[in-house]
Amino acid sequence: MTADANTHLLLRSNLKQLRLPAMHAEFDKLAREAATANEGYEQYLLRLTELEVAARAGNAVQARIRAADFPVAKDFDTFDFTAVPGLNKPKMLELARGEWIEQRFNVCLIGSPGTGKTHVATALGLAACRQGKRVRFYTAAALVTRLEEAQKQYQLDRLLTQLDRTDLMICDELGYLSFSRVGAELLFQVFADRYERRSLLVTSNLAFSEWGQIFQGERMTAALLDRLTHRCHIFEMNSESFRFRESMKNKKSKKSD
Ligand code: ADP
Ligand code: MG
């Protein structure tokens, strides 16, 4: 084996052992480019390490998106703001920059079914993941079930600690189902715990005045709303259902076929 080939093999093996996969994959090509361009050693090493740094950042974002457990990957690029005239686009895009999460603010999206609440909640969550924030998406029903199960198995503290580590918790579809007394109390506890410490994004088909139905009892509801809405961006998304409109459009275009 030539000395060059030997160096090459050893370098491969070292980069692998050091867990530098991007450098492992690219050092060869970059070395040839550097030779052609008459690049210095430091310049070459800089370019190579930049690849590894970028790959790691990308992987970290992907890992955060997986951990967030979004139901579907919906982003702002596919959201048609003209379909929801009441929704302030500049304000929403400003929220996508994520400062509200650093300031421990909440977001509430209120509106009837099919108006894009889950879509917007997911898009804000994705933006937060890209900014390095830890996000967790739950439907209200799934979260309450999870809390009740954890309590039964004496694992509630553990779950609450886990939830507390997230910078943003999304609780989607509050109001479709009402909860048992215990379930409502557990959810209340999670929401109250986050007050002024961690952000919460809640979507609901019910106006705040109707939340008594979910939380059983005016006192708990008032206490909850007081905390949730104290530092909160509230959006009412009451347009015609996007789903409904799309299906009507499809029907019409089918008829004219
Ligand atoms: P909601 O959570 O309010 O019931 P969704 O966010 O699930 O509504 O929206 C229903 C469907 O319509 C989804 O596929 C969503 O991506 C789409 N949708 C809703 N509003 C818009 C919009 N303004 N632009 C693009 N797609 C939208
Ligand atoms: Mg929804």
C-alpha cells in the first residue's frame, strides 16, 4: 500500500472513531478542491469543520421536531392568510420568530373547526424547534389520558418534570371533549405550573366564556383563564371552514368536468 493510501485509511478510521460523519464523508472531495484552488491548510480545515457543525445543527433540529411529535408537518409556507382575513399575518410571522417563548408568553387560537388552528399551532411549533427550543405537541384529550395514566402508575411527578422541560407545550383541541373531574384538575395543574415560567399554546373551538364546560366549575375555569390569558397573544380564527371550502371547490370542479 502506498503511504498516501495508508494515510487516507487511517484518517477515515480516525474520523469515524471521533464520530465526525460529515467530515468523514467529505474530506476527500474537499481536499481535492483545496488542492485545485491552492487553499491553505487552515482554510481547508475550516471548511471541513463547518460541514460537521452544519450537519449537527440540522440533526439537532430534526431530533427536536421528532420529539415534539407533531401530528402532521404543516408550515407557514402552505398557509393561506387570505383565507382567514381576521388573522393578523405580520403579527403571526413576528410570533414565528419565537421571542414570545423566551418571554414566557402564551398563545391562544380560538375558532370553529377547520379554520387552521392545528396548522398554525404546528407551524409555530416547527419555528420554535428550528430556533433550538424544546416543543411538545398534545391534543388535550391525549394529554389528559397521559396524565391520568401516569397518576395511576405513580409516575405523575416524572411526567410533570418531563413536561416542565419543554419550552413550549402545545395543547390542541381543547373543548371537543370534556374531562373527568380528576382529568380536569390534572390539566389545570399543568397549565398553572407553567404560568410565567414556560409557554403554552392552546387551541380551542370554544370561546373563553364556554370553558366552564371543559373544566367543570366556574372557580377552576376563572383561575385557569386568569393565568393563561395574563400574558397571552389571542387570535380568533373565525372564518369559514377551510376544509369545507376546499371540499366545495372540489365538488364544483367535479361537476363542471
Ligand atoms: P382546525 O385545527 O382549526 O380544525 P386545521 O388546521 O386542521 O383546522 O385545518 C384543516 C385543514 O385545512 C388542514 O389540512 C389545514 O392544513 C388546512 N387549512 C386550514 N386553513 C388553511 C389556510 N388558511 N391555508 C391553507 N390550509 C389551511
Ligand atoms: Mg385542529
